[in-house]
Amino acid sequence: MLDLAVLKQVLTACWASPACRQPLAVSGLEDLFLPPGPISALHANRTSAVRLDHENDRLFPVHMRAGAPTVDPTSPVHLGPEHGRIYRFHCSRSRRCSGQVQGTNDSSVLSKASAAARGYFRDVFIQHFVCKVVRRSPLINRGYYVRWRAVDHCVRRFLQTTDCCPRRQILSLGAGFDSLFFRLHADALLDRASVFELDFPDVAHRKAALISSSEPLKERLDCFSPPLPGPIHLSSSHYQLVGVDLRDQKQVEAALRAAGMDWAAPTLILSEVVLTYMETQRSDAIISWAAKLLPQSLFVMYEQVRPHDPFGCIMQEHFLKMNSPLHALTQYPDISAQRQRFLDKGWQQSMCLDMNQFYFGLVSEEERDRVESLEPFDEYEEWHQKCSHYFILTASAGALMDQALLVPRTKLRPSPVASPGQPPSSVPSCRARPIPTCVEGLGMASSCLWGGYILLTGGISRTGRGAETRVLLRDQEGWSMVCTEQSAGPGMRLHHSATPLPGGAVLLYGGRSSPLRPVTDLLRVSFQPCSPALGAQKIQVEPLTCTGDSPPPRWRHTAAAVRHRDRDFLFVFGGKNQSERALGDIGFLCLDDLHWTQVPVEGVTPAPRHSHSACSYEGGVLVFGGLGEGGAPLGDISVLGQTERGFCWERIDVHPPPEPRYSHRAHVVGQKLLVVGGVWMFSEGVPGLAVIDLATCTSVEFSLDTASVPHPLMLHSFCSELTASEEPELLLMGGGGNCFSFGTHWNRHLMEDRERGMKAGLWR
């Protein structure tokens, strides 16, 4: 019979590596009964099973879903024609809950391995903690890059600050399968330094088994010995791997003392998305305990923040579904509260940055250029929102550690609008009302048609990339989708433009099917309404052939109708494509002969940008906002006005200036510009509506009250139109986004603004 201890080690190694589903070859297996024990909690969130294949001498881990029929582990279960039996192990409820949290470690290490494999950062050791490197999306790769970069920045700053100290320490709480020790050792940064890693005993046991089975990892430990009994699973002169429940401070303190922790030595305490999974009272106690026990220390914490806006609600819902609620967010919802939390718990100074602040303030432009060129990317809204919902914090105890604090280069401005759902009386607000008509889609383009119809083209929805054109109509019963008959589909395209033309047709220009495949055709869409009794409404889609030098292909651009010398032109500005992050060129297409031509334009052309807005205005164009070439939102307003020779750019200075944003929508009503939704980066809250008075050069920000909306309302990658009625109303269609690893959110219903207070300010 195989020795039980040996089999436990084999099982541990087999289960230790995330994504490992391959059999592990062993020899000499015989039938035996394995009692519940440490192995049963390796995947505590599931019922675990092991199949012993006697014919091939191979051991197979079998992962069963929770809730599977239970079987007496003493009774073998035969698998049909296969030779083998299943042994099932059951764990207590407390272990199952901790297993859910431990599962976040497996997901994290897989994502870090993916980012390292794509060249976002150099880590040759992380691959040894996974069975197979699984490629993640570019959005997730970027997200884990900025997380890795922030922690690495703080660790190296601590080591530089303490370079003259006789001894220094790194204490990693909930370290999981992090490769920090091995990277620092390879870079020769651990002179007079030791790394102490703490995590649940099961996680520490798995990690010790992985290190034991990997020569590249073992050779970094100067006096390697097999996993030890007790809380210290691995021990060397620079590395201690300790298995202990962080919530039990007495056990933690005893285990660290046994591992050789020097309470007086300068110490970096690292908590990378760990404390938030504990009850807030317990995590607060750990923060206070560390401040008292380690008088010369730097606390570095990376966690989530801002739970109440749409992205934050989706983030919270995701972790609730995983049975890993983010406890700290309730009491500490923003970075100012997190900073004050540490000051109240005994730390002398504290600095906290969200990841947008860190990325643009503490990552060099050269490094950002390198990272942003690694993969095709077109998820800017989700990237910036992810960064605004995570923070990196440093808190210091002792005068020396003050020098290791983060130094912010950009500051968050107070929100110009109120928090969603609870606008204070001092901030003007408007109310969003859901309409019971389902219109889902991201990256669509809309256009108002004659007769009160609204045309929706392109985009992507739950069913895939939409090649159909949809039409909305408001009748006595409200808004509804109209049945249409199309001569041809407009093809798959996202982030294109749909410009209404004189005569009632709509011109579709640009867009993309993927970040490497721009759409190059130009389509005229004509709508021929008829009585519902006569059948479906007719839509004619006609490809156009143009002459002249056309602009390069693009998406996230704007196109508007302008007039020059009694002729109508399509004016195209900005956007991006597969080779340019932001375009700043302009193009004029004469609509009479479909010829791309040159029209004299004077003045200073606005900076290159994409995801901006451009509205027809007094024969010219009004351009606002967008995402600039350097990756930051813009808040400038420029008018392309008519002159005798052609056009002239003129910048409008507005006071107070509107908050920079992009991926918004805009409409001109008389001498006022209405800006709806979008994404901003350096202000609290989320954009609602801004009204910019072009006559007085003033602006007012309105909050958006979504109390009556039954789901989070994400206003980017959406469409909006002002309805043509006696008292125009704003109609919001589609929108949402891929919320990092939390899933894709779709705005489900049409939204309508019906707040008379806002309208009085807009149309008076």
C-alpha cells in the first residue's frame, strides 16, 4: 500500500497548480481509503474527488460541483468500463467559505502569468505556479500590469529607502502564489532582507509543494528543505512561508516569532486584495495590530474602491456571486476614507491613489507607450473605470518610512455632480426614467429620421455583432421597435458614425469589426416609412463609391454635415485606427459628387483625439472632449466656423470649465450644448449631464438621478437623441461595457430624461 504521507504530497502537487487538469503519473498505486484531512480543503469550495487508475498507474484529480450526490467514502464507486474508484472528501462550511476566497488566488496567478507571457512585465517565475499559461484578454492583461507595477514600485521604493539599514523585512499578507520573493532574489535586491509570506495553511501547503517540485524555484532557496510540519512550511535564510489564518492575531504573532521576525526592523507589510474579504472589524484590527507591533514599517495595500456607481455595483455583485463579498467597501467607500482609516488606526501618514492617478502620475510616458503597443486594444472606457475602482495605498510608521510613501502627481477633484441616486439640493439634477422597450447594444450609432423615427445601426449585443438596422418609433402607446425590411445589411461595425443628410437619408462612415479590421465602405441608408397595414417599413442600404483622396480608415471619430458656398459636405474629424492612437486630421466629402476634396481651414486645429463629440452648429461644427493622444480625457471646446474662403477653428473658453470626458454624446439646442454621460478619470463620481451656454461661455453640471432605474446605468458606448416634439426630451439607447473580469453589462431599456427643472435651464 502506498504510504499515506507520500500520497498526500502527490495529491497536493497535483491540485496545487491552477488550471491543472492533466493526470499525474505515479507508481505503485493500490486501493486504499483516504480519510478526510488537509487534502479535503484543497478545493474547499467544491466536493473533491480522486480517481486511481490501476491499469495505467495514473492519478486523476476529479473536480465535482458543489451539491453533487454524496457518497460514503468507504464505498468504492465504479466508473462503468473504466478501472478505478472515486474517493470523495467533504469539508466543513467554514472551510468552504475560506475556499471561495482562496479561489481568488488561483484566478489572480493565472492572470499574472498571462500578462507576463505577453511581455507586460518580466516574471520568469510565475509560470512555475500554473500548470498552463492561459491567455487573458488585453483588458485583463493591462489591469494586472498596473496592479503588478504599483506593488513593484512600492516594494522597490521601500528597499531603496532602507538600503542603509542592517536588516529589513517584507511581510506579505495573503501572499497566495505570488512570485515576489523569487523576482527580488533574481534581481539581487534581498541583501540584508527577508521575505515572510502568510496565507491559509492549505494555500501555503500547495505553494510549498509547487516550490518543492520546481528546480528553478528551489535553487533560489539557499538551504532548501522539504515542507515542514507546523505553520512554517518552508524556511531559508531569506524566505519563510507560513501557513496561518490571518484573522487569528495570536497565532499570526506566534508563527512570525517562530519564523524569526524582527519586530524592530524596518518592515514592509503588503496586502494585495486580502483584507477586504474579511469582516471590517477584523481587517481594522490587523491594521491597528501592525501599527503597534512594527514601529518602523510601511503598509502597502491594493484593493477595490467606489462601490456605489454603476461599475462599482457590478463589481460588488460579481464578488457576492463568488461568495467573497467586499466587506471594507461599506465603511470605506472612497480613497479619502481609506486614507483616514489608516490614520485612525495608528499610522502616522498615509497616501492613497487610484490606479488612474498612479498610471498617469508614476508610470513614465515611455513605459506607457511600451505597454500600450503590446496588444490591439479598444476598451478604453472599461480600462479607465477599472483603474478608478482600485487603489494603491501607503501608510507609514516611523520617520524613515515617511520617505517611502507614494508621492502623487495628480489630485482627484471633488465630483462636480452628486452621488448617483442621492443628489444634494445644492446640485441641480435630472431624472432618468426607464421605458419598457429593450434596446441593447454597445458601439451603435443613431440618427433621427423624418417623421419621428430613430435609426440604430451596428454595434454588438448579447447575440453578437449586429448587422441589422433597427428603427424606433413613438406612437400613442410609447416607444417601440418597428418591423423593417432591408435591401441589404450594413455589415458588422462598431464605433462608426451615422450622419443625417439633407433629404432624409443617413450616411454611415467608418467603424471597425475588430481592433485590427477597420470598415472602409461608405453607405447611404434611406428609410421609406409606410402604413403598418402595408407591412414592414422599407430600408434601402446603398454602398457609395467616392473619388479623391479619402482619409485613412478610422473608428471612434465624428462626422457632421456642414455647408460651404451653398454646397453640403460631410466633415470628418479625429478617431483612431490600428496604427494611430488618436487622429487629428480632417476630411471633407462633397455630398453632391461624392468627392473627397480640400477646403481651406484656418486657425489652430484641435489636438488629436477620439471618442469625442461633434455637432452641426451654424453651418459649421462644435467639437467637445474626447480622449487625447496621451490617453487622458480632454475638456476643450472648439468651433469650426464658416468664413468667406472656407472655415476657421476658434477655441471657446468656458468658466467654470466642463470636466474633461470622452465616450459621451452631445446635442446643440439653440445656443446651448448638452453633453450626456461619458467617462472621466480625475474626478469623483460619474458624469451626468453638462449644459454649456455658448452665448455666456458658462457651464453647469447636472447629476443624473437613477433612483427609478432598476439596474446600473452605464453611460458610455451608448446613443442619445433629442426627440422632435414641442418640448424635446432626451432619449438614451444602449450602452454598458465589459467590466474587467466581472462580466459584460448591458443597459437593457430605453431611458428618457423628463426633469423639467433641467429643461427650464436648457431651453429658456
